[in-house]
Amino acid sequence: MKKTIITLAILTSMSSAMAVADEAKADIDMSDPTDVYTTVGLSYGDAGLDFKGMLMLSSTETQKTGLIFEAKNMLDEDSYDAPDFNKGMAAVMGGATKEVSSRSYRLRWGTINTQNGLGWSIDAVSAEHPVYGQLTAVQTGPNMTIPIGDNFLIWPIAYVGGVILEDTNIEGLISQGGQSDPMTTDGVNIASAIVTGMVYARYAITDQLWALGSYSYTTDIQGKSWSDDIMDGGLQMANAKYDLTIGYQFTPRQNVTLIYTGDDSGSDSDTFAVGYNYAF
């Protein structure tokens, strides 16, 4: 009799634990860009192979904190040749070039209050610039959750930060007036202070089908211009970026996505990809 009671108690405890685990998994919303959980995902399209992973660092009844890592174009399929200004203007006029990688990386730390939807994040994106070498933009700021009806949510984000340029030595670019050309950099330096306004919007079409879009606009507030032409001393980066993801959640922890991305630098920036994501 005692063995039977003990066995029933163990089975009951195991069932309760499984129920709690299933409930925790059910709480994951893979269409929510601010939800925090552990996941990995791959996508492939005309911009190459992308990887995205998120690691939950901590979770309480009211707060979740996590870390996101993204690697774009991991196979570097779209690398290209650009003038090698480090060899001097004469060499550039003679056709000197260097290979520029199309890979980019993002690291984002974020925390979110699960009761009021308020959060904070630090975002760092790094990629190779055709003139200035490695360019890293680091920004931080708050975000909030705004429900619009039962199926529609928006998440506004405000970022402020700076642009860090690699240690480069661009020779032979001195103007006739004796002033350093605006393309010249000397050592690792903060080239610009920038701000970004961003908004995510998610619409749940059905329980399994959803659409998530985002739009961001970045501009400089001090230093090198974010968007001006390189020959005018700017970084020649896109001001506006946007994307649209259509996701099908075929299990609570797995989905497939169709992804469109673009920016205001030109029509050739439009890309399409197919992705798969798994949450642990």
C-alpha cells in the first residue's frame, strides 16, 4: 500500500512538472520581437545564408532578459571589389582594389517587463565598409508594447548611440588646400553620433499564421553624415530600412517564414528569403 501511494505521488509530481513545462512553452510567442526565450534559426535567400540565435539569460515572474546574435550572409556569397584607398589615390586611379566582405553581425542585449511591456536594449551591428574598413554602430534605448485590438500589436523603439570606425590609414587623399580629405581616418574613432526610430507591427491572421513588419530610420546628429555620399565625407548608409515576415507556426516551438527586406539605397537592396526557427 505504501509503495502504491509513493508511486502515485511520484507520478503526480512528474505530471505536474510536465504540465508546468508545457505551459511555459505555450507562453512563448515566436511572432513577438520582444519576447525572450532560447531559439535558433536559419534562413536562405538571394542575400545568402543567415543565422539567428537567442539565449534566455534570466526569467522571473515579471522580467525576462536575453541575448540575440545574428550573422548575415555567412557564406559571404556577395563579396565585391572596391577601390583600395589605403594604397593612395595614384594606385586607385591605376585600378587598385580590395575585396569587401558582405557579412554583417548583430549582437543585442534586451530585457522586457512581461506585465507592462516596457523594455530596454543595447544593439550593436558590425559590417565592413568599402572605404572605412570595419564599421560598428552601437545604440541603446527603450521600447514599449502597444496593443491595438486583440490581434494587432506594435512596438516602438528609440535608439541613440555612435558609429565606430576601424583603424585605417587612407593615404594620398589630401586636398589641394592642405586640409585632410573627409575620407581620411586615423585610428579607431567614434565617427558619428546617431539616432534611430524604429517600430515593429504584428498582426495575427490566425492562431498559426502571422505577419510581422518593421521600419527604422537612422540619421546622424553629430560627426560624419550617416547618409551623405562618401566623396562628400559621409558614410553613405541607408536612412530607412524595412522588412516584412510572414510566419506559419506549425508547432508551438517551430515555424517557417517568408522574409522580405529592403532599404532606401536603391531597388537592388530588396531581398527575399525562406527561414526556419526552433525554440527550446
